[in-house]
Amino acid sequence: MYKNTVFDDFGSLVFNEKLMEERLPRPVYNTWKKTIAKEGTLDRATADAIAHAMKTWALENNTTHFSHWFHPMTSTTAEKHDSFVEPGDSGEPLLRFSGKSLIKGESDASSFPSGGLRATFEARGYTYWDFTSPAFIRDRVLYIPTVFVSYNGESLDKKAPLLKSIEAISTASTRVVNLLGDKDVKYCTPVVGLEQEYFLIDKSFYEKRLDLLLTGRTLFGACAPKGQELEDHYFGNIPSRVNSFMNDVNIDLWKLGIYAKAEHNEAAPAQFEIAPIFSNANIAIDQNQLIMDILKKTAEKHNLACLLHEKPFSKINGSGKHNNYSIITNDGQNLYSPGDKPSENIRFLLFMCAFIKAVDTYPELLRMASSSAGNDHRLGSSEAPPAIISIYLGSYIETVLYNIYKSDKNIESHIDKNFNPIHGLSYIPHDNADRNRTSPIAFTGNKFEFRMLGSSLSASLVNTVLNSSIAEALNEIADSLEGIKYINDVRDKALSLCQEIISNHKRIIFSGDGYSKEWIKEAKRRGLPNITSFIESVPSLLDDKSIHLFTSLNIYSEKELRAHEDIFAEQYQKTIELEAKTLIKICKNEILPLMVKELKLYGETYNACNKLAPNYLVETIKKISTFIENINKNLIVLNEQLTLCNQIPYVYEKALKYHNDISPLLCVIRESIDKYEIIASKDIYDIPTYTDMLFKKL
């Protein structure tokens, strides 16, 4: 119908199911489908046939190499490119790609974080094909999504635990759905939609800011006279240069089969958002990694810099990655869809209660899984969800659940459904919940929106925690329902389970202003944890309940959890250390010389005025002198503290000291720089300011 459009190339660089059906022999395709549906396994002959078809397609697209693409315990993805070319018996070049090469690869694991899972000299690591996520082509390389494990089989990546958690929640969800009478459901899949926020600034400004280049955020900078107080950027007219950038991003994403659906200006100046359509959790997370990479590389082509840090600029909104979460059966039923009468939809009520129980049982884990050193600058301020975990359900669903808890038989009578804002329209769909942007987790009609996740982070861990904790709650529900013979008795028991869960976990439900000081007091009264930093949440991995959760579902071993604690603590410590060293270098090589230069200018002017120098001149000289003295004094203290920190042998204790002693010093030094920038002469102070970066050249 629509010919010669950009959509003609949609998915052209993905070895997707449609392509597999076209290119694979029917028995091979059927075997792969059964494997995806958890009804069979892939043998070597099937893998060889898929590899041959994949290679043929890749070569048709001018591809020369293949790569096992994986998600190590860093902030990025990893890849090694291998050529299809191999020497034949007579020395002639042959193009080969076997099922063995598709399924398994080997990578040197010695330089990836392992948290002590292997010694440095134990370098062997393996990648194994994740056949649930399609292969794709970028820059003439065939990328094959894989997991990454050590020689002994421990997870060295973020994907293997995610896949295990997907299997766990599929099993648990299917148990409950089958017990409620729907025997045709074979498996369930968590689906995720990830809204990605980011900043764009001119590349020339970015290259002149060493702090942005090395740390991803500005370590100093006075606020621009204008911020976001006029509320004129959000959903505003997209600048032409940005619109051109977005067009190129969309074309690249569509070729990779990524349904990039929405794009718009975000709340802060120079901030934007892209939102794809929901996909299976594993695929959605793979696609989000591609989205982040494409955003950054496309920005370079437009002489822009894409900033994915959660808080690149102080005192304006930071960036998040909203994780929209639901569970879908293999025949397309959304288990979080309320239906026309939520109060009578026992399956919906049970899955809602399982979610509530999971979140209230593991709030510390969710706080940890959604954050980082960067996200600490965003969470808890009046721009993002508070660090206190709570759930907003909306008045409609909340009333339904509380009336069940109170055994109120007239549930629907308490709910106002009148909605007619515009005359002349015969039908206006009405959402069953309003939005509460101050809540970290909100039910938004047929899904939960987890709003705490940091913009630069992989969504793997937070979805692993969600899947695992909900699976545990659903398994407990299923255990209680099993053995009940009649469906009406099952429904009665399910309703009593809902009452019990709401009674035990209603403290986590909150509909008010999450930004308010009153909520902090109320949360404390309810016994909800208020963990103010990422590093303080990391020990939650080794709580007895966390160890039991992950080991009982075979997501992580206790050894892997202890390794993760070390990895997260070390990453946190290194992030703060990098910021400290960067600020020291900037102060010594840029800020202090500029201050001295300006002080010299004012001093010469003062001497020329003799005794007639104006007060402004005298006061400015005093201010700049004070700034120089304060910065120099605090740099000495900072260097001393860095030395003390690095003498601590234990990773977590070292990271905690960086949080308690180094981070506050960075803020103190920043305060002096920012005060100087406000009075600095533009002729002398040539470092790009917030005004330059946020409001110029877009």
C-alpha cells in the first residue's frame, strides 16, 4: 500500500522470525519455534542450518564479520569481531559459519569485572547464543546476542540472570493462570517498554568540558539565568537541528526492527525523550542498549553530544529510563489488564497483589537495582521519584483493593465513572488511573511504570529483581491454590489471599505527593526504608531474604551475589574517584589559572586607580582571592582524603568512605567555582557555561 517510504526498510537488518520462516527448511524452523516456546531443544544439525541461513543473509548485506554481543558487568556492551573468512585446504579463502560458531564463542574474561568469581590468571570466558533475541547487522558486522559466563559457569554478565528470571516468572505466572481455570496457557512473558531520556548539546561545548568528556556530568557550573521555570520546553516545538538528528535515529532504529514510537522535548532545556513500543523483556533491554549507542553515534554525525548521565547539569531535571512492565500470556492476554469489572477479575486482582507483595518485600533490592552513583544525584529531589519505594495505584484500583480488604460487597458503587469533558463526542476512553509523577512505581492502566531507573543504566538488573520477586509471590499463591478441586473454591481462596496480602502489605501503597517532607515522616512511620544513596543499598544483595530469593529460583548463587556486591561497590568507588581526579585536574589546569589571570587584571586596574579605586573593584579582588584560597585549601584536603581512602583494603568500606568523605568535598569545591563563574569576565572565563550549553546552537 505504502511504497518507496522509509518504512520499506523496517527490520531489514534483523534476522527476525519472518526471515527465518522464509529461509529455513520447515523442519528446522519448527524446531526453533518449539525451542522458543519451551517445548524442545536445538540440536547440532538445526544450529548448523540456522547458521548457514544467517551467514547467507549476512553476506547478501555486505557483512564481513560476526560478533558475539554481550552485556558484561560494566555500563556498556561488549563485542569481538571474527571474520567469516577462513583458509581452505589449498589456501584459497572460504566463507564459513557453523552451528558451533553460532552457539558458542570464547572471549578473554580477565579484563571484565568478576568480583572475585575468577582469578586474574583464569582468563577464559564463554559466550552462548541467546536464541530468544534476534541477530542483527550494524556496520557490516553480524551481531549475535549472547550470555557471558566464566569457565566454571558463573554469570559474568547481566543477561544470563535476566533470562533465568524470565523463566522463573513464566513458570510461576503459568501455574497461577492454569489454577484459575485457563489450562490453555503454556507460558507467560514479561514485557517491557523503556522510555529513554537524554540531553543534547553542541559538540564544540562538550569537547571544551573535561568533566563531561571524562565523567558524563558537569562537576561545576553556575545555573543559567533561565532554567525550566517557564515550563516552555516540555512538549515544545522540537528544534530543527534536533529534529534532523531524531529523523536519522529513527531510520537506524527502524532498520533494526525497533518500534521507536514517540519523541519529544522533555522538561529541562536541551533534554529530550524517545520511547519504543513494548517488547519481550529480554529483547526490549537489548534494543535499549542499541538505542543508547545509536543516540550517541548519531549525535556525533550532527556535531552534537548526547549525554546519557542521570544528572549532567545541576538544579535542572535529570534523566531517567522509565521501565513500563507487564506480563503477557502466550495467547496474548495481559495479566495486568483490569477488564471492564476489575473487582470481579480475580486473576487481575491476584497478579496486582503479587506485585504489591513483591515490592513491599524487596524495596531495598529495587532501590539498589535502579540506581548508581550517577542516579543518586537525581533520586530524592523534586524532579524524580523519591528514594523511598512506594506504589501508586490510582483511586479506582486502590478503592477496589481496599474494599476487598474490608470485605465490602458493593465495590463498584463507590467508584465514580462519570467522564464527559467534551460535548459532541460520543465516545471518550477513560483511563482507570490518573498519573502521579512523584511516585517511583505507578499503575498506569494495564502496566506498572517503574520510574526510578537511571538513564545510563542497563534495565537488566531491575527487571531481574522484578521478575524474581513477583515469581516468588506468585509461587506462594500457587502453593496455596493447588489441591483445591472446584473452581468456585479456588476463586474464594484467591480472594482471601488478596485480603491477606493487602492487609500485610498495604503500607507500600501511597497516593500522595512523594516530593513532600510529610511523606518522609509518614514513610518512616510505616516502616518503609529510606536509603539515600546507592552504595548504602548494595548490602541488600546479601540479606538472608535476598539470598533465599535468588538461590531458590536459581537466578544467582550466593557466590555470584557476593561477587556482585564487590563489583557494584568497586564501580561506585571508581566513579567518585574519577570525578575527584577530574575536578583536581580542571582546578589546577583551568580554573585557578583563569582566576589568577582575572585577579591580575583587577589588580592592575586597582593600582592604576591609586586611591580612587571603586568599592566594586576592591570587593571583586577580595572575592576572587577568597575563591582561590578556598579551592586550593580544599584541593589539599581532597588529595589527603584520596590517599586515606585508597589505603582501605575492603572494597565496600572504601566505597562508603568515598561517599561520606570525597563526594561532599567535591560539592564544597564546586561551590567556590560556581560563585566565581557568576562574577567572571566572559573575556577571560572561556569555559562553556550552562547558558552556552543549554540554550545555544540547538
